[in-house]
Amino acid sequence: MSNDPLVIFTPSGKRGRFPVGTPVLTAARQLGVDLDSVCGGRGICSKCQITPSFGDFPKHGVTVAEDALSEWNKVEQRYDDKRGLKPGRRLGCQATVQGDIVIDVPPESQVHRQVVRKAASARVIEMDPATRLYYVEVEEPDMHDPTGDLERLGAALKSQWDIQAITADFPVLSALQTVLRKGKWTATVALHDAGTGAVPHVLAVWPGLHEAGLYGLAIDLGSTTIAAHLTDLDTGEVKASSGIMNPQIRFGEDLMSRVSYSMMNPGGAVEMTNAVREALDQLTTDIAKEAGIDTSLILETVFVCNPVMHHLLLGIDPVELGQAPFALATSDAVNLSAAELGLRALPASARIHVLPCIAGHVGADAAAVALSEEPGKSEDLALIVDVGTNAEILLGDTSRVLACSSPTGPAFEGAQISSGQRAAPGAIEAIRIDPTTKEPRFRVIGCEKWSDEDGFAEETAQSGITGICGSGIIEAVAEMRIAGLLDPSGLIGSAEQTGTPRCEPEGRTNAYVIHDGTADGGPRITVTQGDIRAIQLAKSALYAGARLLMDVRETETVDRVVLAGAFGAHISPMHAMVLGMIPDVPLDKVTSAGNAAGTGARIALCNRGARQEIAKTVREITKVETAIEPKFQEHFVNANAIPHATDPFPELSQIVTLPQVNFNTGGGDQSGGRRRRRRG
């Protein structure tokens, strides 16, 4: 084995060994990592910025020393002096490999920047926001009635709006006299009243009548992506939706890797907290700019997130969440100011509300899904799956609601997949394989045409065909199973066994070639045996979590399945069922809820009563801990088969007949039944 340093890129997960002195940009290009460069490595364009990480990375099996990259050089210093580099950033064309290194490629350095598919879904929300605007006429000061401006503002709110008392932070107080005089003793007050009996709090005051509006942010802080909806607090209208990658991914792609990073590296939790807060500041600035709104008008933010993200956002070390009994620092909702949370892009007095967590592994994001989808009000038994790096699963009806979290990992999002990438223009998002010829056709993000249609090449000329994203890899694996290229155990057959040269040897296993663009300088996109295994592990965890909840409810079936989350919205129900991700139900009973966690965050942002409702609801949900349930492992093992080793799929069998092939013994029975499919 080579003794050359190991270079690992995140978020792609691609890795390789390179001689000491190899420029990071060169290593990235040789591995097919999506790292931009326009100037050809001259240190002029700065598009190849990267963030090296140091310390212990048990997930990757490396310890990164401080001297793992070459020293800061004159080219980097010149660029930093002229334009500035963010702290910790290096230029990939200048930094060279000196030892084992983990390197994060930030979104702005990626050629094919991610499309965060977490748009706000249309939803009727009863508006009752905690923060409102009040116009008042304030009595002028009088020598014979020596009260202060704040007290007279309070008196005006009491007489004109029946608001009995107020409080205010010092920044509001320090500007109040100037504002009142500028407005000729009229002012508009932004007042936060949570409706829980606490004294209303003045967040901002403007002279005269303020007509620029008042806004809030609903933020779904996920393990992999962060999605935000900038919302008008008067109308509930979403003014802009935007998202970015969670920069914590460089410390670990899954939650337990981040907990481990915190355990292994002194100050690691603080490092991850600072990273996510900086990203939130950038996201706030960007989304406000997109909407043409000043950030000073964003006075409230609601966060939903899983327990580890919850703790790291609040600056709490998540170490206790990595070991039984998985104790949270607090499971109740958290209320604080932007200044207390260390968010600088928001006004210091802006209010932050973090929804309550359900349990140590079932977080505020699951609570938000419960608020959005209301399984406890369902007459039929509904299984709601928020698909992501960590799947949140709810099962319930009017009688009872259960919840669990299942560690699916990042494979569903295209990470740890050989040709995988995030959802971005050029990524294969859908695929069909002809059962007779075994030839694929596919569709990429940014183009509505299929690859075998006229005009496809012209429409994808700019983006290219760059890789395969989460929805694409699910369809690819399911289509390979349907076409007889993959047996129930997940083994890919050889060219002789499957009858197609697209199945080619790769070491001791086989891989299926979807697209070969090497002749034109593009990538070679394949599905490898390792990819199949990664998807099997992810889908098995998901299915096992669902089955565990069904066991508690003592049922073998559910009435309907709701796929939630940015990724869940793009999953084909038929392919998900062929893969064995979800229990067998009629396909018309599988629906998408879009970003249900984000919707729940918007509901809580726009309606203060909803916050009280979900605080009560989460205490009534039965929590099931997958980490300590012996049955989970049994379900997990059985779910490794595609679609399943023991559970029947009668509804699926009415739509498609899966070939009975077995590649483990060298046999490849191609006559395992005819295939029937209905395509939507």
C-alpha cells in the first residue's frame, strides 16, 4: 500500500493518495472533485478556495497534523491583502499536500453549486405572529410630569393598544430619544409578545409610520443542508427561500461523527458551533439581498433541527447525545435573542425561538413535521418519513403517535457514492433501464428532456452530465433490480450473467456503466458494488425504523406513507418501494409533503399558538429509541435484501415482477419472470 498522504475531500467523500508536494487543486481534479478554477492555478481568480480541517477524524480513519498542508505563501498573502480570504481558507492551487488531510470544498468554490431543493410549499396558515407592529402617538415630555421617554412610550401603548406593560433592551433604549423626536412624537414599535404571560418586549422603534414591513426567518437546520424561508410577518407570504450546505459536514457527514469529533478534539464543539453560526449569518445576508429587504427588518427567527444540531447551534457540547441515555440539555422550546445566540447578521434584539425536541435522538425537526402533518389528527394510520442524513419517522392516528430517528447516513443525498454529488445542474436525477437491452436513459437537473430525446445534448451542453444525486441513485439501484442486473442480495451481475457489456468488472465485483463522457473530457458515471452497499445500509436503517414503530403499534401494515424532506419530495414512490425503503402500500397512498419540517417552522413563525400546541403535542408522542431496541437489528438485517428478505410486498407485485436472479453462485437466471410496470 502506498505511503503517500491520504487526501479526503468533503462533502463528496472522495479520497486518494498523492505524493508530498501535490497541489490540492491537482488532487481534486484527478479525483473528479468539484473544485472551481478559472485562472489555471495562477492564484488570480481565487475560485479554488478550500478549508482544511485538522485534528482526529475517526470516521475517516485519519489524524490531521497542523503541518499537513504547505505553509501560507506569497501568492495567498497577496490575494488576502487585496481581496481578503475568510479565516481558515487556503487557495487550492497554492496549498500543497504534506500529510494526511481532510479538505472541505465550500459551496462557492464548487463549479456545480448545489440546488437546495427545500422550497416553501403553499400552505394556508392562520396569522398570529408573536412580533407585530404598533403605531403610537407619544406624549411630549413635560417639566411638570418628569417621566422618561420609555415610560411614555409604554403609556401610549397601554392607552392606544391596551398593552399593559413593556420591556426593552439597551440598544432600543439608547436610540429611543432620537427616534421619537425625529418622528415628532409618533413612532412605530415592533413588539414581541409570545402570548405566554411574559411581559411584551420592544425589539425596534422607527420614527413616524413604518411602512417597510416586518419579517421573520423559518430555518430548517439539517445535518447536510440549511434551508431558510424569509417570511412577511403581516401576510405570511414567503418573500424568498434559499439554502446552503451545512459547513459542519467537514467535521463528519453524519451526526455521530460530529459527536465523535467533539469528543476527540478539545474545543471541537465550539469550532462546529462557530462554523454553523457563520453560515447562518451568510444565509441571512444572502436571502435578504435576494428579497431586496434590509436585514434590520428581520426581527424573529424560528429554528427546527435534530438534537445534535440543536445543541451545536446553541453552543452546547453534544457529547451526552453520543451515549445512553442520550440526555438532552433541554427538551423544551428555547427562547433567546440574536445577540445571545451570536448571530451578527440579525439585529441584536431579534428574537430566536427553537422548537422543542421530542427525545435525545428525535429532535425539533420531527416536532416541526408533526406540527405540519398532524399525524395525531389522522383517521387512518399514517407513516411519515422525513428522509435525510438522519431520518425522522412518525407513525400515528387519532389514538396514538410514535416517533423514532434512524441513522440513514448521507448516501441518499449522493454522498459516499462513487459518482455521487449534491443536487445541482448536470446531476442525473432520474433513470430508466430497458429490461431487454439493459440500456439506460436518464434525465439531469436543469433539463426536462431524457437523454435519448432530440435536443438533450444541446440543452445540457452548458451544465454537462456531472454525476448522480440522491434521487438518481435510488432510481438507478431500483431499475437495476427490475432489469435483472442486480439480484435480491444486492450483487451486481457480470456481463456474461446479465447479457450486457455495461456490467464490467471492478476488482472482485462488478459495476454498471450509466454514462461514459471521457471522450469529451467528462466523467464516467457508474454504479459500483460499493454504491449498492451504501444504499442498502441507508434504506435498511430507514425501513427498520418504520418496522420498529409498526411493531409497537402491533400492525403489519400502514394505510398511507408520506415522504417528507427536500430529498423525500423527489423520490419516486415505485422505486422507493422496489428498493424496500418504505412498507408496501398502494402507490396512490404514497404522497410527498415537501419540506414538512420547514413548513412546520413557518407555521410556528407565523402563529404563536402553534408553538404552544406543539410544545404540548411532543409530550404526548411515544418515543422509540432504535439504538437500544434489539428488534431493530433483526429488521435491519432482513431489510438488506431488495426489496426485503421476509416481508411480502403484495401491492408492489401487482405493478412489477422482479426477476429471480442469483449472482452469488455464478448463475444468472434471466427467466425469472416477466416484468410489468405502470409508469406515471
